[in-house]
Amino acid sequence: MKKTPTSSTSKGKPKLTVVAASEPKKTRKRSPNAGASQLTDKQEAFCMAVMSGSSFSEAYRAAYDAENMADATVHREAYRLAAENPKVSTRLEQMAVEKEAEQRVLGLSRTDLVLKQLQEIALNEDVQDGARVRALELLGKNCGLWIDRVETTDKAERSADEIEADIEARLKRLGM
């Protein structure tokens, strides 16, 4: 509600009348997905396009009317939007963290699936013994029971003559 002055009363003070104020017009729609950052729909669309794999310029063209803009201008404006607009850059960072967490969960669920399948194979008596042993081997490797190691022995530093003599001896053994 808005109070607006009308005419003066007899004592010189203005008389106030209550008038209903109209809702202010919004020129930009706010994205409900943006949470507290209150991105516009176009800014949110830009962020979504970037997160789906588009370059900044491609995302800018998809979200904004860039039909009559030069490529350099689109590139510059896309960079400004992504890097210099704190709401957009924060949203991009937030989306990247969410995507990384999603990928981590997906990877864990795949690992669980593989391990569960190996366990079923290992415990199923109807499966051939070789497959069961291999499944147990892979489960053991996953648990860290078997670790493939390659041991090397360091030979003391040798001179060029010693190395040459060793190579010649090996070649003679091979009949070369």
C-alpha cells in the first residue's frame, strides 16, 4: 500500500489518502533453480550450457540473442559473464562441485556393481571353477590381498668397458 498526499486540510497539513500500489514490473525473470544467487533465466541457461560441455561462446549464443553480434564480441561478453559476474561464476563453481560429486557417486555405484557381480560368480557353484577362481582373484586384488610387484636390483655403477664386456657375453650365449 502506498500513501499519497492529496489536498491540504484547514490546518495546513496535507491529508493522506491510502492508494493501492501496483506491483513493480520485472524486466528479467529470475531462475528458481539458482537458489540464493537469483540468476536470471538467461544466466542460468548459460550456466547449464557450459556445464553440458559447451564453450563459453556457444553457451552465450544459446542463452542470449547474439545473432547480430560479431564472434569477437560474443567471446568477450561470454568471458565477462562467466568470469566477472560474481553470481554466474559462483553458480558455475557450484554446478562443477555438484557434477563432480555426481560422478563420484556414479563411479562408486559402478564399482559396487562390479564387485557384487564378481562375488556372485565366485560363490555360484554352477559356474566353471576357472571363472570362480578368477573372480576370487579379482576380488582379492580389489581388497589389496595380492599386489603385483616388480623387483629390480641396482647394480653398482659400471664403466663403459664393463658394460661392453657384459653385452658381448650375453650375445655369445645367444649365439650371435
